[in-house]
Amino acid sequence: LITVEYYLEELEVFFRNDEWYDAERALRIDDVHKYFPIEVMRNRGETCYSVYKTREGGNFYVFWDDHDYYHAFKKGEVGSAIHLQPPFKDKNDFKKLKNGVATAQDVYEIDDDFYFCGIHFMFLKPDVPTTFQEVSYSLLKNDKVMVIEYKIEKIYDENGQLKEDYGRIPLRKKDYTVVNKEVFFREDVQYSWFSYILPGDMP
């Protein structure tokens, strides 16, 4: 079904360019077709995704910010992109990560294919502040996922409130401190792109 393979680096440079995620210049499906023609596109209810093969092995997945297959195929915009390549990690590989001590840099050294997902919790009450939770996902053996939660001190003020400009504060992997880790079956993981990928599209 997929006839063309690409180098992982060229896919990452193109799809993970921060400029595309600016509201003024989204990466649209027409842009993608010019450089990386789509051969496979799936509709998974809440999202659509495309699949590319990488020369280094594994698959590169592009997720579209559109729930409707036909609209995504005509006017879709890229929402995220991830790479998955076996062999996948074992949960014991993450045992050395200590809560409150380990950082995302330590996670990256175990699994360089892990990815972040920022989740906002907004409350419409004046006495309950908006909070922000950062989590990462690492695909494990046996179709499971390691979900790791982080705390980011730099984006909160001395009162524990999110800073107004928190979205513009430069962060590095070492700024994310591990506070919890847990293993789930892939299909049960909330807010994870992993849960949308069909079994037949896994590498």
C-alpha cells in the first residue's frame, strides 16, 4: 500500500517545523502533497492520520486537526507528528526514573521517540485557576504505553498560579520534572495519538 520510503530526518524537519504551528501559517494538506504525497489516510472518529514509511525503519504518523475525513483531505491542517520504530521499550527500562528527581531529559535518553502533550484544565470559577499538565507517552512492548506526568516550576509564579506568558517561556527537557509514571494499554490512553492508530498501521 505504501510505495515510497523517506529519511526520518527530512520528515521531522518538514513536519516538526515550529513555524507551521503559528496560527498565521498552518501546514495544510496542499503543502504536504507538494513534498510528501499522501498514500495512506485513515479516519478514526475523532481524528484523521496519514502514514509514511521511514528508511531507518518504523512509521511516521501525521495527525490532522480535523475530525471529518473528506474535509481533512481537502483543507486539513497538520496537528502533530510522531515516529514509532521497534523494538519498543519495556516498562522496566523506566524504573530508574525517580519522581521529583528525574526530568524529561532522562526520559529522552531512554526513549528518544517519546512525545509530549500539554493538557489544559480550565475552570469557569473565579477562585479555581486554570492549570496546565504536561505528560509524555512512550510506546512499550505488548501494545502498552508508559504515561509520565511532569511539573514545570518555571511556568508558575510564587503563588502557584500560571504566569500569563507561560506559553512563551522557553523550556528545555531538563525543566520538566517527573512526578508520576503509569502503564496503560495503548487503546485506553487518553489524549494520546497512540490510541488512534489502527493495529494494522503499527510498525
